[in-house]
Amino acid sequence: MFGAGAVVGVERVVPASPQTVFDLLADPGKHPLLDGSGSVRQAHAANPARLSKGARFGMDMRIGRSYSITNTVVEFDEPHRIAWRHFAGHRWRYLLTEVDGGTLVREEWDPTRVPHLAPFYALTRFPARNRVGMEATLRRLAEIVSAGA
């Protein structure tokens, strides 16, 4: 079972409006560019151009080995919140808040809906590894919006 603090979250102020950030996150074709973990390799060609609540989208991935995964958008409140999950049930969530200088972006990895996986995640140090990848993702996001992409 997951205890307090099971949700891993990182934050960064990004020099862009919440809508600009949301537009990047809602474009599955941009996810390989944003991913700081190095695991998201390529978006599937059949993906929707823009995500919405209930939308399904696929990615070619690599964590130790190559595989393909399909995600479903489970939270969608434009331009403030977007989250998706895949078959395992944990969620990747982005919370956007307008602040001086741009948008405070909070990325979260939320495994609380899959308590049976807690021992596996603890053994593999998945939460700590995710934190490092998430910090790199927010750095990339800041660089992309700063470059005007």
C-alpha cells in the first residue's frame, strides 16, 4: 500500500501562458520532444492531433526494452489540468497555474490507484527515477517555450 507522499511531483515556472503550455501538452506529437526521461521515443501516427477527455493515444517507448503503449486522457480542464493513464492505472498529471513570469507547471506521477504495485515500485526505485525524469521534462518544456516552438 502507498503511504503519504506516494504522488511524486515537481514544479517549475515556465515563461509562457498556461494556454501555451497546455497546447504543448495536449499535442501528443510533442511528447517525445518534452520527455526528459528518454523513454518516450515516438508518437503513433494514428494519434489525434489534439488530446481531449477520453482521447486515446499511443507512444513507442523504451525502458530497458522497446515497447508500445496506449494512454487514455482521464483529466482535462483546459488550460489548467491534463492527465493520462495507461493499462497499469497510474497517472501522469500536469497542473498549470498562472504566476508572475509565466506558468507554474506541476508535473505529477500518481500511483495511488494501483496500490498492488507499491512493492514493485519500491523495489525498482521507480518514484525516484521518475522524479529525475520529470525535472528534466520541465527543463525541456521551459526551453521549448523560450525558443518559441
